Amino acid sequence: MNSINRRSVLLAGLGVAGAGALAACSSGSSGTPALVNPSGSAVAAAEKKRKSTGRTQKVTLTAAPALLDLGAGVTARTWAFSGRAPGKEVRLSVGDTLAAELSNQLPNRTRTSIHWHGIAMRNDMDGVPPVTQQSVRAGANHTYRFITDAPGTYFFHPHVGVQLDRGLYAPLIVEDPAEPVSYDDEWVVVLDDWVDGVTGTPDEVLAELRQGMGGMDMGGDSSSSGHEGHDMGSMEGMDMGEDSPSPSGSATPGGMSMRFMLMGAESELLGGDAGDVKYPYHLVNGRVPADPDVYRGKPGRRVRLRIINAGGDTAYRVALGGHKLTITHTDGFPVRHQQVDALLIGMGERYDALVTLADGVFPLVALAEGKNATGLALVRTASGGAPKAGVRPKELNGTILTASQLRAADDVRLPSRKADRVHRVELTGGMDKYNWAINGKPFDMADPAANPLTVEDGQRVRLDFVNTTDMWHPMHLHGHTYQLGSSGPRKDTAIVLPKKKLSVVFDADNPGRWMLHCHNAYHGEVGMMALVAYQA
């Protein structure tokens, strides 16, 4: 069995980020250029340029233990904002200032933070210890204050350890008063893969994954890194913990604990290995399929779906039985409208879609891609019986949209321009040693300014994501949106398929130090993160 490497201190490093760590971040590393300070004058100047309505919306977000009712008699002991998951939606208009006070009431001196996923905000409000702030200690409060100058569908979650895979998340909707899309109603749809308080905790999942697969005695060559080690037919039917929540769990022939690791999860859409973790439930708006969330409307009404994947390790194929989806936005930015049967959404991605409601009761299904499980919600416009929990509407196998098929709307497409700076972002590692990293170097929380991908204010920057691994990765850039290729959609999170290259471009117009990472909670935590930093 592989020993846990130096990345084993990452969780602790995130949790105890204090003045010393933040000071180290600010001073930078020897041999690297001077970097813009997250609270420096360049950040303040950029904030002054943002258009503001002058209105401020205040919210209090209390992170605390909670016993959640997931429906059908299923309860989960977890952490959540104000006792519910998803947390209460925060909604405001573009140009409004959000003043959000985080009250950390988590147990065992647990530190936390809030990251405002997808918002191009001021750097010192990004919520990433130890890069942009100190983590918020238990019993303390911290106020995030920033202008929301781009409309769209966003969400927020912690950026400490694997807290993302608990119940600490909620939608953030920024409305456009000049919204060009016409619709009668909205339905925010939050997808999540759930383990916490049912079969274990995310920290226990991480501890098992960190053991890697190199020590498994599978009777064959286990030297490969990536999904070849995953795809073991003899293990595909193994129970990985759903019915065995006891600490002993199940084990491989070599004796390795197998409570949480998933085997045989394969997806053509994702290029092979679909995921690492076996989740007992897949939720839509916090409900299990046996007792689903229900949207009630009238036939003929046009509804805007705002779909958010808040999961830790699962891509979802989403379809509404009996309906077509007209895709209008992704990650907050408009696209040329495209009608499809289903869409693929990775962790951290968001899609907006219009549907014209038919007459009846219809299943909105989130198929856990490659995992043979589903989440479910219902659309009801008439009386009648509900479909069964395991329903699989034919639309799931119809025309399936992926981001590469979309084109940016004309008014948000970046003007053609030669890149001033190009960074190769090689995605490395595998399941064998569970050593996910960028350019072969796991992110070092003790020295977060080491090995930055540097940019300068005003530059056109190209990132070449080169996935050398055997698994897909949803790559998320903080503080910016990038464009896929020369005319693809504007996004902040995009799926990079195994053994493939994806080039994206963005304009460096938001000074600071910004994380670039895989939004698989476990891949990011062990090191698939890098710092995109503006030179001072």
C-alpha cells in the first residue's frame, strides 16, 4: 500500500490557514515575480470600475451541524447553511452589492470559508484560504462584500478541505433587469451526489481514496495509473458501502478498505472512467428519488430551468421526460439557443434551459453518468400518478448536449486577438497513487505562491489544458470566464476529457491571485490545483 505523501497535510493546511500562511502567500516565493496582493491597490481600482446600483443586500449564512430530511424517511447528519441543503437561494440584481456574513458554528474547531463560484468579483472576497483570506475559525464571523456585475446562475460553497461534499452550498442568482429571454417562471434545480451522514463523511472518503489502488491485490498488473485500474469486471458488482456503513465496510483481496471507492463506472460521454466515489443517493433540490421535489405549473407555460451541479464526483445527464430543452446560457453567459433532448453537466457547471410545459406529470431525471443511478424531480401540470423513482425517459438517449457543441452569443463572444501569454496546463496523476496534480506538481498549501501561472493586466491569455490522465476533469477558473476555442461558449468550468486537449482564452481584466483547479472535490484536494496570479 502506498504511504500517504506530503499532500496528506493539505486538509490540515487548509483548516489552520492563519496569519502566517497568509503572510507567506502575500510575500510570494523566491524566484517568482512580485504578485498582485489580493487586498492591494490594483484590486481596489478594479472594483471601483464595476457598475453599481448603489443597493446592498445583506444576508447571514450560518454554517452549523444539521439533521436533514432527504425524503422517504432518509435523514443525514451533516453541515449546512441555516439547517437546510441546498441552502436558501440568494437572489439579487446585476450591480447590487452583496454583504454576506458567514457565522461559523461548525464543531471541533473546524474552520471554513465561502467561495462565490463563477462570480468575477474582487479578489479578496473570493473565499480561498490561504490564498485570498484566512480561514474563518469556529465561533467567528466574517463578512464578504462585493459587487455582482455579471448576471447569471451561480452558487456558493466552502473552499476548505472537502467541505464542498457536505451540505454547505446554495444557489446564487444574479438577475438582469434587461433580460432579453422571455419566460413565465423559473425553477432552480440543484443536483448533488450525497454521502455525508449516510455511509460516512467526505473526510473518510478522502482518506480511503488517498490509499490509491497501487496496493490492491487484483491478480494482475496494477501498475497503470488511471481508469485501467478502475475497470475491473470482477469488481463491478461489488457493494461499495451503500448497505454496509459500518467502519469495517468491505475490502479487496489485498485487505484494502472498500467502503467508498467505486469500480466499473464507465461513460462514453466522459471518455472512460466516470468517477471514483460510490454515493448512496443522488439528490435533486435535496430530495431522494423516492420522495422527489415537485415543480407545479400550468400547461403552455414557459419555464426557465437554472441547473446547478453542486456534486463532488458526479457528472449528470439531465432530461425532462416528454420535453425538449432549449439551452440559453452556460455558467451565466448566453449562448446561441440550441434545442436538445438532454445535457451533460459536470461538477461546478451550470446550464439554463427553456421548456414549454406539456399537460401531465413528467420526470426531470439526473442520470449519474456512468454510475447506474439517478436523481429525480417532478414537473406536475395536471393530476395523475407520478412515475416510478427509477424512471429513465427516452430523452436521456436522444440528442445529448455537451459544451463543445455550443457557440457564444454574439454580444459576449471575445473579439479575435492573438494570445499574449500561453500556459500549458497539464493534468497529471491517476488512481494508482491518487496523486492528481497540475504539471506534475501538487498544489502546496504551505507555499501557495510557488509555481504560479503568471499573467499581466490587459493580456489575452490562452490556457492549453492537456489531460494526460485516464479520467475526465472539470476545470474551474476563479475570477474570470474563458471562451472555449475561438467561438465556443464563455464558461468558468469546462470538462477536459481523458487524453484530450482543450484550449481556452480569457482577458486578464480582474487583478489578483486566482485558483485554477479540478472541481472534483477529491482531485482538487489532493493537489490538482494551481495559482493564476497577476504580476505586480
